[in-house]
Amino acid sequence: MSLREKVRKAVGERDSLARMRKSFETIAERRATNSGRIPDLQPVKERVRKVKETSVGNEGLLAEAISSLRENGCRVVLVKTGEAAVDFIADEVAGHSLVVKSKSNVSKQLRLSESLSERGIEVIETDLGDRIVQLMGCPAVHPTGPACHLGRKEISELLSRHFGRMISDDPKELTEAVREEISGYVERAKVGITGANVIAAREGAIVIVHNEGNAARCASLPEKHIVVTTPEKVVPDLRDAIDVTKLQTLYSTGKVISSYIEVISGPSYTADIEKMIYTGMHGPKEVIVVIVDDGRQSLSDPESLYCIGCGSCLTRCPVYSIVGPVFGTPGRVGGLGVGMLASMGRLKEADDAGLFLCTSCGGCREVCPVDIDTRKVLLKGREAFVGQKLEGTAERDAIVGSVRNYDNPWQMPRARRSRWSREMALPSEGEIVYFAGCSTSFLFPESAKGAIRLLRAAGMEPAYIGSSERCCGSILRKLGETELAREKAESCYMNLAKAGAKVVVTSCPGCYSTLDAYPEFKERYGIEIRHISQILCEHLDKLKIVPVKAYGKVTYHDPCDLGREKAVFDEPRALLDAALETPAVEMRRSRSESACCGAGSGVKSGFGELASAIAMERISQAVAAGADTLVTACPWCFQNLRECQNSDQSVAVVDLMELLLSALSDQR
């Protein structure tokens, strides 16, 4: 299926991921409860980020790790491609009909289990979740909780079919059935494969974090322990490695520490006879470390390699919440996995995996323990995709072509842009200029009129440049059309400067964040960019507001471009507090943790069903908060949150300007 077909199918079956979403909430709640038990959590996060910045791509550190591992008795191979890694491992296990392995996202990326199976070698996953997923034949949905989307009834039915006997849905019985089967395989196997969470270069130590005890068993089989890992797992020493494991455990499971942390420096040995070293006492005769580069050392942007594999970003991704592993590839699920593919130059593969699915909301960064800016990685990937002139979709091409030719994304005649202002008697020049933007001008002209009335009520007389206003390039910037976006933004600045603008006020967060993203233009033309909520809040004492109660219980939705992007959280709420008789209520996710509406970055145009499904998730949060009315300060959010409900409006969606106008005494 094409990506569009996969997304449409996943949206239609999104209830199948309800348990995954519930699991993600459980992780977040447990993490919030336990974070205080790590008093130096913030310093640890900062240390790990710095360690990653200095370690990733550090060839000297990698060489030190290889040397130390070899000195400790490990056999180490550095392979350039995934195919070469699979071939090497296949040669190493030749002659063995059975191999057992523990959880490893690298092995998923390599399709190692499938490749060995195709060569006649049975591979048994020993992690409970991975074994369930292996039997089910479905992709893993989370790095540490691969089967968290499946319920006990589904697992009971699966295991009953697999074992040919009735297995109840009691978790204890389910666990015992899989444990007994896995134990039988482990007792027969002589070769085990594991991943590595971290490698300490100075000590030459492999660190493996796990909860079930299975990784230790796989690492202790008599013939060979094969460790499959990648260069970015290398850190300077064991202290750094322990810091990484702390974050991995807290952010992947919400627990403070995992059940097991294995530190392996080489094959087992004894020195109990005349203090002579004899290897292979109880563990494997050989420890073989396979370090797979597969394009990592030549990434255009190394940031994706700072990832510690906790999967926390997935728990906040609005796209992943709906479509799950459709967004990504095996072992590289979600936006960061797609971004890594793009950074490797595998742009067509990245596109097929969802390079243009991301709404650019930035929620993933808020929960990343090492502050990875996944949105930046993906936008760079989109820029590279456009730069190589790869074939895009008809929807994306139409948007770009429309902005290029009509200065708006909807192929509307340029002359219609200023139609809303005809009766407003606005001056064409002034130090304060209102910038309506495309969405407000063409789709919601009443909001533009309302903005002017509010600015006037606050004692200002804004100018408006009318037909000289251009598209700011917001959608272009998010679709990877960087050069054209820059041209559009500078054109806006030039025309605004001609009108004498010193302060530009816009009611569109996308326009605000985009125009404000070019500090060189702001400095060159001497223009400050503000959102209207900031300006009105500063002049709140001049607004003659009489609180209203017609909207019932109100909640506020933070637009991503206004909230997380520009940290404008308090001003809209202050305006609401002034305009409402009853204080607004907060949804479960608000402010910097606000959930995305789903409309951004071209998703509404390219994947309408997905955008609507994401918006309905947000509507459900408003309902859960007991809200009658959801207020937002963004035309894109307003449109998507209203339209996703169709004719059944469980919550009224109202623009902030509309609500404020209704509270002005002279408008009542």
C-alpha cells in the first residue's frame, strides 16, 4: 500500500491502538511520580546531552572502545552496511539451527530475525513483548513496550492458537506459558544475540538494561554471545553509561531503576588455578561485538543519533498516537526514526515512512530527556527532499504552486486578500501595521475585522497594507521549501517597511512564528513582530470589557506555533480571565504540554483524515475537562477543531477575537 492508503487504514482502525495510548499515559504518570526520586535529574539530563554531543561521530572515542573491548577478550567487527552485518552474523551462527535473542532495536532495523529465518535458522525472541509481536506477526509499537497495543484477550487468543490449548487471559497464566516456552528454547540454544544500551569506551564494557532477566540468559549461552550495536552507543566511561541507563529507565518505563543492569567486559574467566587466566568458565566461549555503521558516520545532521532509545517522544506524538508504527520503519518508529533515515540521505525511504506526516508541533522535544529537536531534523529532511527535486504528492505540489503564483495556499485570487478591509477605513501607512495572513484573510475575514476593532478599542489605529500583503511562507518553511519561504518572508518585510511599520501585529500564530524566525530581517528593517494577544494584554486596562457567561465552561487550546514555539501562554489566558465571569478550566494537556490540533505542516491538506482524527483527540480532552466551549487563537486550529466534529458539535469552538469582542461593552 502507499503511505496514503496505510494512513487511511490506520485512521480507520485507530481504536486498535487505544491500549497503546493508555500505556503511554501510564508511563507519563509513573514518570511524573518517580522523577522526584532522582534529585539530580536535570543535571543528569544535561550531562548526557553533552556526552552525546561530544561522543557521536567521535572516531577517536570509537577506536578507543574497540581497542578496550578487544583487550578484554571480545572479538569486535565494524561493518559499514546493514547487509554486511546480517551476512557476518549469519556466518557466525552457521551450523546452529536455533538462536535466541533479547530486545534490540538495531536488529529490528536490520530485519535480522527475518533474514536469519530465511537462511534456515530459527530465531526466538526471549522478551515477552517481542515474542508476542513475533507470534502475532505485527510490528512493535514502542522500543521498550513492543506489544503495549495488545490486550490480554488478544494475547490469550494468540497463545491458545499457538500452543493448541486454552490459555486464559489471566496475566500470570499468559506470562507463565510464554516463559516456559522460551526457557525450553534457551536451554537448547548455544548462541545468544543481544543489543547494547551503552558501551563504555574507557573500560571496554557493554551495558545491557533489562527487566525480565532474559538478556542475561542470552548473554550466558556456552558458545557465542553476539552483541549487535551501533557507533552512537559509545560513551567515554561507565559513569556516563550509568547516567544514560538512568534516563532510559525513567523515560521508557517511568521506573527509577530497571531490574537488571548487565555490565559485560568480555568472555567469562577464572583465575582460581595458580592465578592463571582461563576463559569461558560459565559464560560463552566468545563475545562478538558487531558495530553497525549503516550510514551513521556520514549523517548530514547528527542530532538524531543523540537518541537514547527511551521512546518518550512517541508518547507525545499526535501522529503516532493515531497511526502507530505506520509512522516510521521497524526499529526506527516515529518522527525521529524517519528523521534519521532522511539524515542518512535515504530520502525516498524516509518519505515512504512519513517524512511529511509530522505536524511540526514540537511536543516530542518537550519530553525528550536529551532535548532532541526532532522537528528540526525532519524539516531539514524535507528541505533535502525538495533540494533533490524528488517527486512530491499532488497536494504538496498544489500548495507550493499556489503560494508561488497566488501568494496563498488555496489558489484564491490575490485581489480577494484585502476584501475584508473595505469598510474598515484603515490607513495604508503607520508604525503599527496589522498583518492578517492568508488563513484569516481568505477563510475567516470576520476574525480580521474583529482584530481591528479590538486594536482600536485598545487605543490603537493600525495600518493595513492591503493588496501589498504577501504570504509569509509559513507553510513553505514547514514543507521544506526553504528558499521560497525566505523570499516570501523578505517580501513581506520589504512591503511592511515601505508602509513605515515598526511593530507588526498578527492574529495568526503561523505568521507570527515565521516572520519572527528571521532575526536578520527584523534587524535590517527595524520591525518587531507581535501576536495580537500580546498587544491586547499589554493594553488590557484600556479595553472596556464586561465579563460574559454565554459560553458556559471555557477551556483554552494553546496553538503550537504560539505556545511551544513562542512561549505565549499567559497572555491569551489573561484576556480570557478578563472576559469571562467564570475562570477558564485547563485540559489535561495544556501550555507547553498542549496537544496538537493536527492541522499543521500540510497534514490537513495531504492527510485530511489524520488531521481530523488528531483534532478529535483534542476535542475529547476538552470534553473530559467538562468544557462547553474551546477557545483558540489560531485560524488553523479553529478550522480543524471545528470541522473535525462535523455537524455534531460536542464542544463549541470559538476564536479568541470573537469571544473578546462579545465582552466589549460598546459591542453589546
